[in-house]
Amino acid sequence: MILENAILIASRVGLFLTCRAIALPLLYSQAQQASLEPSPASASGAAGDAADTYELLPTPSTMRRPFLLSASVSISGRSGSASSKRIQEATALFFSFAFEEAAFLFVLVLLEAAQFDRALLRWNWRIDLAIVIAIVSVLIPLAVCVLLGFRTRELNEFKRSHVLSSGLLFLAWAVLFLKVPIPAALASEATSFSTASLVRICVIGTVVIGILSGSGAISAAIETYEAVAKKRKAATVADVRVAESSFQRTCSDLALRKSQLEQLQKSSAADAQQASFFARLTGSSQQQKDLKALSLEIFGLEALAKSMRDDLVIMRTSAQEAHFNKTLQGRFLLLLTRIFGVYCAYRLVLSLLNLTFFGYAHTEKPPPDFISLGLTHLVKLFDVDLDVAVWTRQISLAMIGLLILLRIRLILAYLSAVFSAISSSVSTSVLIMLLAEIMCIYLLATLIQFRTTLPPSITGDGAKGPDAPLLASLPSFQVGLSALFDGSFLLAGVATYAHRLFTTPPVGFGQRD
């Protein structure tokens, strides 16, 4: 018992530290780009030359979506106040805690398969599952509402309006969450508030997974087609140098205009203090016109510089990929990318066929795909004792997880775009909390889908009582959820394709030729 408790504690600590040391630095860098927050290093170098001055401009939120950048965002940056640092530290700790709790459920399932003490595992399972449900349905939404209601930087200014706005936001979330419909096939399992909450999270998770993976699938399929059809041309070193030179000139012009604006503002303020009342009335109009004209010019230069920086990032990446693809390792990874793109295209077609022709009458035995066929031939060739059906579903889940991982930057950029349309700014902490919500929902939904992928000895289909496996306490992935996933997957793919069709520039490096 002591050894088993030590293993459980070590697993929790290991998951927490792994997230803290590996996942969080990457996510924070992506979230800072998506939230348009300059890094401290960039802010400290603001007094340098023109190129360094431009480092305060927001970094591109995504290499292929420059339109998401809000032109109204100031380039002045945010002050790294002690309050802001404490908020980010608390967010990092909470994200690591949420990841540890959600991932620990998978550890418990694995330990159950390894014949650990079932009573100990069940006790940890109940506590951990309740914590994850509370994190998804209450804690993260409440934290996001507080950050949005207090505008993040004003948490030290306790005002009644801030509390009221945060409370209204959380009330709206609670109403929406309780309005999530429970599928008829799962209504009999929603016998308590916690179980009903878990079913609602499962429904939300199925839709979220379908949307994210569908968007990633169509993007991967299109990019594979464009690469194979030679519709994307790689940038050369000379192209990159020309773009860098143009970018630096724009930076210099921007720095010059900003310096002129600062001098004009100072002189205008000094003249206003020394001038008479009549002179202020007659002269302020022209000064205001000059200030407005210069501000508009700076606004245009900022937008141009942001666009040029996005293009420069695309060109650099294109040149690096072209060089890497000439190596042996690059050719191998390129082949894997092509195969993955074909799989994504097939997955879209299969979802359409399931919704229109195949239906879901034989959900337990879905139509075979080329992964099943490949594994079958592998078994016949190497005489490997492998359950093809089980491993096929597990590989499909892994592919969906890979699609979501590949879309993290775009997810953050979309979230930033939504909140930028609502408010003048969105913090990195808000994006990290929302990503924690998506992560927990995905992990819970994946656990529920495991009931259709793992052997009955682990899933415990139909088993009840204290001796039932851990997964038997979760709702089953029924017909309604399968159709919901395929519908979300297909709709997201169609919407993403239409979005790319109307927003992607017709010509450009890394774009369609």
C-alpha cells in the first residue's frame, strides 16, 4: 500500500512538473504572440535604433493569418507590474494543476490495467474526477470571468462595477452550461448533478474536438495538395534579404514619424501654456489637424509594418523548409506530412459518408479505413499479435489529438481575435485559462471515447458495482455523440475551407501561386 501510494504521488508530481517545465513555456510564448503582448526583452530594447524600436510592435499571431492582427492595438506595450506578474504566476500554477488532474485520470486507468489496488484507485478516481468536473464547469470559467471583468490589470482596484461585470459573465456561463442538451441515449446515466455535468462536458468536448480537428484536417489536406501540386513557391535567400531591407526602411520611417509626433505634442503643449486665450482658440485648430494627420500616418505605417513582418516570417519559414526538405531527414518528414494530409482528407470524406450513407446503426463496428488495412497487412507480414480494430480506434484518437496540437497557435489567435473585438486588449492569462479549459474538456472526452476503443476487461461495458472498472463510471460514447462529432468535424472543415478561400491572398510566398 505504501509503495502504491508513493507511485500515485510521484505520478502527480511528475505530471505537474512536466507541464510546468515543458508545456507552459511553449504555450506562454504562443499566447503572448496571440494576445499581442510584447515580450519583456522587446520592451527593454525600445530605446535602440529603428529596428529595435519596432520590436515593440505586436508579433504575428499566426504565420498564415495576418488579418487577425488588430490594427487598433497600441505598440507601447504593457508595463510588467508586480500585480500582472502575480497573475501570470497564478495562471501558470493553475494550468499545471489542471493538466495534472486531467492527465492523472489516464494514469489511474493504466495502473488499473497493471493490477494495482482497486480500492485505492477507485478512491483517487472519484476525487480526481470530481476535481476535474469542478475545474471545467466552475473554476476556470470563474477565473476567466474575473480576469475579463476586472480587465486583468485592474485586479488591485476593487470596484463594485468590476464585481458586477464578473458576476454577470459567470451567470451567463452557468445558464449556457445548464442549457446544454443531454442526448436521449445518455439521459438514463445523468442521474445526479455531477453525472449530468459530466455528460454536458462530454457533449461540449465532442463538439470542441470535432471543430478543432475538422479545421486542422482541412488545412492539412489543402496544404498537402498545394505542396504536391506545386502551388506554393519557396522563398530564396535573396527574397528574404529584399524583404528584410524593405521592412527595416518601414521601421525607420515609423520611428521617425513617432519622434516627430512626440516633438509636436511637446511643442503644442508648451505653446498652449504660453499663448493667450484668443491665440489658443485660433491656433489649436491647425495644431490638432497636424497631430491628427501625423497620427493617421503612423497608424498606416503600423499596419503596413505588421503586414510586412508577417510576410517576412512566412518567407523565412518557407526558405528554411525548402532547405530542410532537401536533407534525408527532411524528405522523411515530408513523406509523413503527405501521408498525414491524405489521412485528413480521408477523415473528412468518411465523416460525410457516415452522415449521409452509412449511418450509425453499426457504431460498434465502424467501416474499415486504410489504417485498419495497413495494420492488417502489418500483422500478416510480421505475425504480430495485435487487435487491429482496437488499435485502429486508438490511432484515430491519437491523430485527432495531433490535429488539435497542430492548431494550438491558431486556437489562441482565434480566441485573441474574439476578445479583441470585444475589448481593447486581451491578456496572456485569459488565453492560457481558456486553453486549460479546452485541454481538460478534450482529455475527458477522450477518456469517454476510450470506452469504445479498449477491451471490455478495461472499459467494463455493462458492469456495475464496486468491482466494475474505472471507465465504467463514465458515460458511454453513444450514437448521438458519434453523429455530433462527425457533424462538427465536417462543418468545421467546410467553414475553414470557405474562410481560406475568401481570405488567403492569391499570390505570395508560402501561399497559392
